[in-house]
Amino acid sequence: MQLDVLSATGSPAAFGRLHGEHYRDAIRRFAAERVQMAGDSAWVGRDVPRTQVIELAEACLESHRHYAPTLVDELDEMALATDLSSAELLVASGFTDFMDTAHATFAQAGTQAADVDDCTAMIVPGSRTDHGAPLFAQTWDMHETATDHVFMLDAHPAAAPSFKTFTSMGCLGMIGMNDAGVTIGINNLSGGDGRVGVTWNFVVRKVLAQTNFESALACIAEVRLAGAHNYLLLGPDDRGRFQGANIEAMATAQVVTRLADEPLIHTNHCLAEPTLALERPRLPASQRNSEQRLARAHGLLDDAEQVSTDTLAQVTRDRQAICYPPTPALRMTTCGAVLADPARGELWALRGRPSQQRYQRFTVGAGRD
């Protein structure tokens, strides 16, 4: 199952226009589905008129303009190309964070979070790898229909580092690496403190415009977030040495764990006390699934003496917990995966379940051997 690649050059606005024109019909279907879901009682706790959903998204757009105006230009051009509003696209692309905002705005307190966007991600320090440099890996799990929507955006901005991001049609970016070696991955979390603010995919893209670890970390630390996400980050310091961190980021609180001698692994539940206090309850089966994937990933990496990209590929293919077929009721499944070796400027990605597909190799920049 080949991963589609869309190459873009120029300004973010040009990226948005090309993205919208190339995937117009798929984006329109995806946006219609997600806007409807954002006002559905099954997702947000009570039925909400479409006009109120759009009004909330328009309020969030103001936060996005303050945070990353050129990325809003990109969203606006995609909207023009698809005959949608920027507010509709904001709901579609940042759906899981927007749902935290919608819950806080429309739903009763204590409403459980629906199963959506369950991923397993990890950073391995150089002290544990076969070549002394850190590695990253992540599965991207979603409703099975999302598999057909993923692609690789190969972007060459006029005034920022080139980057590649594994993403879905209508979404500015999900998982990626730039030619400075800055690498980012994500896990969805369920926040009970959602508010009008910035959605996660804008954070991903702003991170990919940075050239060092600390400036990338600041993109997460200094933003008014709309909802909860976990971010895994790698990048060079001012001496070219790679640093890493895991950031559990709720809308109103963050916990940063710096990469040291052991892998940082995360799934879809909070691990730190300050963020646990703000987490919206997950469905019991979803919580168990997240805990099982976390434990399984730790076990697989603990058994590996020297971790390579091949090791991480095997972790993503694990059928015991990490790589799974569609669930019976909600049809959640592993829809894709990414591996990254930022020190060498190498990225691998696939569409579908890693247990059934082969990784495609990409280079990002000239490499840093």
C-alpha cells in the first residue's frame, strides 16, 4: 500500500492551495463528517447546533492567527481551494483538541472521552542505539477509514527549513522532521480543561519551522492550547548535540520530561500528577488499551540490547498490543507509522498496519553524519 507524496514549494499559502486542490473531494468529505461529529451528543455529551460549533471554531481561529499567522494563511488558501470555511477546516484538522474545547464549552462535567486517535510513540536515547544517536518511532491509530487519507507532505518553504510530515488530507501536519533534525510526534490525550486556543497540528508545523531543540520546545511551552496532546520532541542544541523530551500538554498545564538514559515512551493516558488532575476520564476499555500498549512497548525495548531502526520497526509491528486490526465496535486500528533517525536525516513511513506493509525510506535534507 504505497504512501502518496505531495511535494510543495514556496509559501505556506502556496502549500495550502496545492493541498486543497490536490485532495479537494476527500477534504470536503472529511470536514463534513467531523463538523457533524463535533455537535453530536455521542462525541460532545449533548447535541449542539452546527452554527454554535462553527462559532466556537471561529473564536479559536483568532488564537491561531496570534500564534502562527502564516499557517492561518495556509488554512485560508486550503479553504478557498475546497470551497469550505477556515473554521470548518480547523475542526477537521484539529478535531481531537477541538473536542476538548467543545466538551468544556457544551458538555456536562465528567463526560467520558470517546475512543479516537490512539497512538504509541517513543524516543530512544543515543546511549541505547546502535550508532549513538537518538531515534524516534510512532504508530498512528485512528478509525479504519483514515488509512486512505494519510500521505507525506514534502515541503520546501521559501523562508524556513524544508521538512517532511506524515499527515492526513486537510491536516497541516501530524508527525515529521525537518532538515535541521527537529523531529516531532504526538499522542492524543483527553483534557478536561479545554478552552478557546490553538490546536495541535499548528503546534507541529510551527515546531517544524525551528532549527534547534530549545526554540522547538518553546513553541509548545509558550502557546495557549485548545486541548490536550502529548508531544515527543528531538532536535539539536547550539553545539549540534541532539536533545529530546516528552511533553504532556493539557490546555492549562504541561509536564516536560527530558530525555536521559532510558527511552521515553507514551501512549494515550497521562502519567504525571499535574496532568492527571486535568484529564477527562477515558472509556475503561480505551484506558486498558493504552496501558497495555505502554507496557508492551517498554517490555520490547527493555529486551533490546542495542536499538536500531529495524528494532523500532519490529516494535511498531507487534501484534500483541501495538499494531492491531479494527476493533469490533468502533473500528479503531493502526492506520500508519513513522520511524526517524534525525542525526542521519532519514525518515521511514508507511500507510496501513506495519504488520502488513513495508516502510518507505525518505531523506530530509543532506543528512548529518
